[in-house]
Amino acid sequence: MDTNNARQAWVGDVWGGLAAMLVALPSAIAFGVTIFAPLGGSFGPHGAVAGILGATALGLIASSFGGTDRLITAPCAPAAALLAALTVEFARQGTPPETALLMLMLIGLAAGLLQIGFGLSRVGQLIRFIPYPVVSGYLSAVGITIIAGQLPRVLGADSSLSFWQALLHPAGWRWQSLLVGAVVIAVMAGAPRVVRAVPAAILALLCGVLLYLLLGFADPSLWQAANNPLLVGPLNLTTEQMFDTMLHQLEALNAWSPALLAQIFMPALSLAALLSIDTLKTCVVLDAMTASHHNPNREMIGQGLGNIASALLGGIPGAGTMGASLVNVSSGAQTRRSGTIEGVFALLAFLLLSSLVAWVPIAALGAILLVVGYRMIDRHSLEFFRTKSTRFDFMVIVTVIAVALVFNLIAASGAGIVLAVMLFLREQTRSTVLRRKLEGGEMFSRVVRHEIELQILLRNGSKTVIVELQGALFFGTANQLYQALEPEIGQRTYVILNLRRVQSLDLTATHALEQIKERLEAAGAYLIFTEIPRGLPSGLKMKRYLKEVGLVRESEKALAFRDLDQALEWIEHQMLSTEPGLIPSDEPPLSLPELEHLLGWKAGTLTSIASIIEPRQYAAGTKVLNLGGPEDELIFIRNGSVRVVLPLQGKDHWHIGTFGRGDFIGEMGFLDPSRRAADATALDDVECFVLSRARFNELADTQSEAAAHIFEGIACVLAMRVRFMNKELRALRT
């Protein structure tokens, strides 16, 4: 990066960090007040400080170690909803505030450690795959929880009252709070349409503060900051006192016990998962907007370190936030440095503007969170109920929301995990593991056969079935697998299982295959495995696994071949070997008249040009035709067999066909002389007759009838091969 670009990146990061701080800080203060207020009125200012410290620690630490460009990490709504629900529960149980504060800190620490564990164990990339209905239901539940928690504050009701108590007793409402809240909501909704240079949350907060101060002219008691339930109130915290508070927070760790750890584990796990999902969701959006790519596991480590630092300093946990991050991008930020700068600005705002925080109305903060909560509710999910195919997903969303509202967000996270498993099982069991079945007469090996051999294979085609499996073979689809194979028992002699498209395999599905194998063996049939994947996406070495469980082992009736072609070639050999005298053994090499007869060519086609046909021999393993060679020879195989392959990348190749006694190869080069497109290798000692196109052309005028018969014979053989290829293609398309 040159000097000019570096300077522009710095400028963009500074402006982006400043704009992001202006968005994140008001929400962080509101979240802090929401979390700590249930512990008592005096803890409201403590919560405001915790929000600011959280924004500072998360911005400085998470952005430095996470590595995702332009991501802003700050206290977030999901964390506020979950922790506020816990503090409400603590207050109802009569838990001493000191113990409640310690447990909140331990939950933040444990959540950070779990996030680091997610990153080190590479779970970060898996969290993104939690089903959308579960995430939608959880976030909607968080939004509803935030609304239920903040509405009493906007109404000006006593902070000790629950949502329904505050809602059903309008006598306790304060019209000043209602007016401030209504104005803040209106500015939050309408400001982006008019002013885009200043974040809507900042404008709404300023309007709320200004309106509250104006209302003081009608009621001067509103201008009293101390012990005023409508205001955040004085923080009463100097820089020196702030460091003392941080030190006291660290000293409080001495009071922890294993019993406390048992109580905070599930809340910490829920918080860690929720914060991780929120962060990674924001990272994915940033990737799409900026054509970048984040490292989810590194980001989890950075987020965990940030939440640990925040907890130790007395701040509240957070995650990569969508709103602040998008403002950061739109303000010109280029690198992760912008997140660190946002943390610095948050600290400066606390040190320089802490006296102004006292005059922030509780109703204004509550109104901002009402809008945040409303926007978190996935209203689009209501459309899922209208369609039968998505109705189950809708019920998942409703269930998560209901569990969160009736019990708590921790229970909802557990329900979400269970429903995620159910969604996975539903999708897996709804898809079929059977891709298709092919009769043996619809597909043949690439060994080139004479017409009489093909007729025998067609006649015996029903003895073979090729079963192509796909997807996940596990306990949810094991019964489906068994039912797909059971009808073949007693009907087939050869059952081929093509496993190329199998994505996973477990012991239950393996047991179902074992049962099929035993029943086939009892019926005298073969179970043949082909194209066993070298490794599954899960990392399982499938062939080794099948051997370890005893499914693929040395057996006369259970076989495994590398590919389908080898399996078909073995089956065809078994079928043809039962035909007496069809496959010659130790027969002398074919003569020209015998070749004419086997090929079905007219007598004299080859014998009439015997003078230009050259006898030739190839030892086993030698090249008969070379890829790229200029040969134009037509080779008639008198004895032995030749394998023709097309080399691919590396050591891979494509088996074109195996040609034996009475076949010919090289017809394409003979018809259209050019460089060879494939290799041909002698599988055993090969004797052949070779007809050169150059020598053939010398006699073409004098032997026009023989030439016509040769071209006709080549055309007939090629047509037969094309017909069978078309038949295979039609079978593969079904």
C-alpha cells in the first residue's frame, strides 16, 4: 500500500470509528442500564458505566485480535436481553447485589472462554450453519423480550414492576416519559429519511434529552438529576474511582466457588452461542458488501478475548454489531483498525462527557431499545405459515419464541438446539438415499463385445441391478436403505451398490447393509461395492471403515471394485464363462477368414488385400497405440486383449474400452488420419494384423469392392457401439 492509500485508509478508519462510536455508545449505555437496573435504582448509573466500559474493552481487544476488517464489536441486544432476564431472576430470588454482580462477571468470563474454545476447536465455521428458523425464532424472542423489558421504562412506571403490572396500571405512568419516548421513536424511524450524515440513534437521543430539559420549564423538579427515577443520574465516578472499580471487580473473583460455576455454565453457553451467531452473521454481511472473506475461527478467538477483558474491567459482553458495522463501512473505514479507534473514542467520550450522561432520560434509552427490539423481530417469518412446505419451519420459530417468553432465553436456546436437530433429521429423511436403479441390460462394461456376446448379456441382464445411492446413510435413513434393497433379494444374482455420491455413513446404516449382504449370500447372490469414496466430508475414510466393521472383507459373495466398469467387466465375464466354448481358451490366433466371420464381414474383404496386411506382435504391457502419435493403422486383434484409455490429470485416466480376440482398434485414425487421442496397451501378449491407411490407399482403386466392404464393416461396428452408448445415456438420464 503506497503512502497516499495508507493516508486515505487512516482517514477512513478514523471517521468510520467515530461514526460507529456515536451509534454504539448510546445503545451500550441503554443495555447497561437495562441489565443492572433490576438490582436496584442505585445500580442504573453502574449499568451506564458498564455499557461504556464494555464498548471500550470490546472495541480495543476484539478488533485487535479478531481480524475482520470494518467489524465493530460492542454491547448488543441479545446479551442485554439474556443478562437482564437473569438479573430480574436474581432480584426475585433475593440474591445479594454483590453476588449477582459476581455471577454476571463470571458469565461474561465463561462466555469469552467458550468463544475462544469455539475458535481453537474450529467450531466457529459450524455455528453459521444453525438453521435459519432457529436463529429467526431466537432473535425474535430477544426482540420481544427487549420490548417487554423497556416498555415500562418508556411508560415511566416503577422499575420494580413487571411488563403486565406496568401495562395494566396506567395510574403509574408518567406523561413526560411517554412524550419523550414517543418523540425518540419518531426520530429513530424518520431521521434516516431526512438526515444520513448523523446516525439516527444519536439524533433521537439528543432530541430526547432536549425535550426532557424543555419539559423542566413546566415542572422544575425534572431538572434535579440526583435520585430522579426518570434520568440515568450522576455517575459519580472520577477517573481514579473508575480504576478503583476495575480493581474491585478483579478482587471480587476471590469470592467464586465451584457451586457458582455450575449455576453459570448454561447461561454462559447460551450467551457464547448467541454472541457468536450475531458476530458471524454480521461478518457474512460485511463479506458480501466489501468482497472480503473473514476467518470465523480467528474471529471467535478475538471476540472471546474481548468479552473476557470487558468482564474483568466491569463491562458488559457484546458481539459484532450490524448497525455500527454498517455505519463504519459507509463512513469510509477500510481496516480492522477502525474497530480499535471506535473503542478509543468510546473511552474518550466517557472521560470527557460522563457528566452529560446523567441527564439522559431513561425513557429515551428505553425508546431506542424498543425500536431495536422491534427491528429484531423477523416479521417476514409470518409468511411461512401460508405455505404448507414451510409451515413446520414456522412452528419451529413460534416454539422458540414461546419457550423464551414462558420460561427464559436459556431454555429457548436448549429448545433451539433440539429443534435444529429435528430440522436436520427432517430434511435428511425427506430426501431419498436411492438415486436410481439400472438393469444390467441397460449398462455394460467398456469391454467391446461381439454381437453374439452382447445378445447373451442382454438376455441375462435382469440378473444384475446397479443401485446408485446418495446423500447421508445414517440411522434416519437406514430403514429407507433397507427397503430400497430388499426387493432385489431373490430376484438378482448380482447387486451392485455404487457409493460415489454417498456423503456420510454411520453404524446403523452399515448394519442394514450387513443384513442385506447376509440375505443375498443365503440366496446365492453377490453384493458388490463400487466407487467407494476415498474420504467423506466428515473426514471418515469410508473404505477403511467398511473393512473395520466387517462389511467389506474377503468373501466369495461380497466384493469391492474400484469403479463400476471393473465390476461390470467381472460380472460379464462370469456370465459369458457359463456359455460353453464362447470364450476360447488357448486357441490359436485368428486367421483373416476367421476375423471376417467373427466381424460379420463379407468373405474376401480382408483376404483379398492380404498382401498389404502386416502380422505383428506386442508383449504384455507394451504400447499398441500412443497418445498424440501420427499412426493411421487399423489393428485387428488375433489373440490377447488391449486396453484403451484416455489419460487425465495426474495419474487418473478414463477407460474407453477393452478390446479382445476378433475386435479391431484404431478405426478413427484410419478413417481420419490425425494424432491419436488415446493410449492403447497390451494387457497380455497380443498378436494382430495391421492395415496401414497409406498402403490401403495404394490399392484402393484396384480393390474398390474390398475397400467398400471394409468401410461398411467399420461403419456397422461404430453404429453398434453408438447404439449401446445411447442406451446407456438414456438410462443415466432417468
